[in-house]
Amino acid sequence: MSEANEKSFKFFQLKNNLINFSFVLPAVIIFSVFYIYPFFEIFRLSFYSWNGISPIERFVGWQNFIELAHDDVWWKSMGNAAYITLIALTFQNALAFALALACDREIRMKRFYRVVFFIPPVLSEIVVGLIWQWILYSGFQDGQHIGLLNYYLDRIGLHHLVHNWLSNPDTALTCIAVVHSWKGFGWGFIMLLAGLQTIDRQLYEAAKVDGAGSWRTFWNVTIPMMVPVILVVIVLTVLGSMQVFVLILSMVGQGLVYHTEVPVTRILSAMTGTNRFGYACAMGVTFGMVLIMISLSFKLLSNKVKQV
């Protein structure tokens, strides 16, 4: 290749690279402005004492993080979020997987079921929270219970179970976790159903020829083929459940209580209650690093599974 042709080829290659980059440039700009820059700005503010209004920022170094390490309410909120996540990983994903298996079979009205099961995720969290608040509410009007659940418990004779479900420390967080799982199982259902439909049916036929029953076919064919999809669903479930916020706010209200506190509501309380924006930024950075570590852990696990 002559020198002129080589220069022409390099120019043509550079031109193509610039054209290709121009297609992703808007997304890069948006991601940088709304994600990368705010993260570094929050990280910077976490080293300051700031009330969110005054332009004066007082540098305090690692003091916010040291205080956070001894903040019992913060660690309680992390524990509450972990509890909600545990319920979602078990109840929510088990329900989603069971329904996906059912709709993957040749059953009547399975298309109708697919639509119905995906309705909860597309509903507004505020609306869902207010509806469930009414269902779980404990109050009287004209001698009757206002809350739907307590009303029917009273009607069928289970008077000892009637109480305010969202104010009782023993039941409030579990109720929120169950409602969160009910609202979010549709996403896992759709992803798991899509994964099930990608499995080659000849594998099931081969297992049947070899004499494998339904249970052995499930463990030896379905589960191994579904592991990558299951890992993705688990990651999304963990990230979504750890960041649950709007549902709690709509069910419990602005007067957040200790036994329903989660990291995002704790950050909100630090910003609006005590005007400690620097401390809230330290919480945000710590919480973000926890979520990143969880994501990386599942990413490494997914890579190992793919290599097996």
C-alpha cells in the first residue's frame, strides 16, 4: 500500500470513528451531566458542613463519615432495607418464577394472564401506596372498621388480629415489604418468562426420552439454562428494593417512624429535618458505594457462571 493510500485509509477510518462516536455523544453528555457530575459533586459536599441554603461551606474532612459510622438510625435503616430486599428476593421472585413457569405452558388465556401480571409494576407507586394504606388502615366510623383488611377480619371473627398494621413495629415493615413485592413481581415475571421461552424445546424432549421426570427436568434443564436470567433478576431486585422510597412515603406518610426508616428516607430526613446536606451527601456516597459493591459482586458471579 502506497503512502498516499495509507493516509487516505487512516483518514477514512478516523472519519468513520467520529461519525460512530457522534451517535453516542448525546447519551454520553446526558449521562455525564446528570450522573457523573452529580456524583462527584455529592462526594465533594460530603466533606463539608452545609445547610443547603447558605453559600458558605465549612470543610470538616472525614467527620461526616465518622459520625455516620456511629449513627444507629442509619444502620437500622440499612437493616430495614436489607429485610425488604430479603422478602423481595424470596417471595417476589418465587412468585414471579412460578407464574412464569405456568404461563410458559400451554394453558388457556395465558396471554390474558401475562397482561394482568404486568399491571402492578406500571401503576403509580403513590397510588399503590395510598390504596394499600386504606386496606391496612385501622380506624372506626359509625362503629365499623374503615380499613378493608380489618373490616373483613372483624366480620369473619378474627378480632384478635385487628390492629393498625402500619403503626405496629412488628408488622409495619413486613407489610411494606409484601406490598413492594406485590408491585414489583411483574418485572421479574416478564424477564423470567422471556428467558424460559428461549430454552430449546428439544432439551425437554431429550430429557423425557431419557426417562427424566418433571422435577429432574426442572433441576437439570430449566434451572441451568435460566441461571444468567435469574442473576439479572436478582441484581435488579436487590438494587430496586434497597432504594424503595416512594411506596414507604405514601403508605406511612411524611411522619416517618424509626421502624420503617430506610436509607433514602434517612437521607431525606437529614436534608429536610436537620438541614445537614453535607451529612446527607455522606450517607448518599456510602449508600451508593454499597450498591456498587453489590452490583460488582453479582457481575463477577455472573462471569464465573458463564465460564462453567
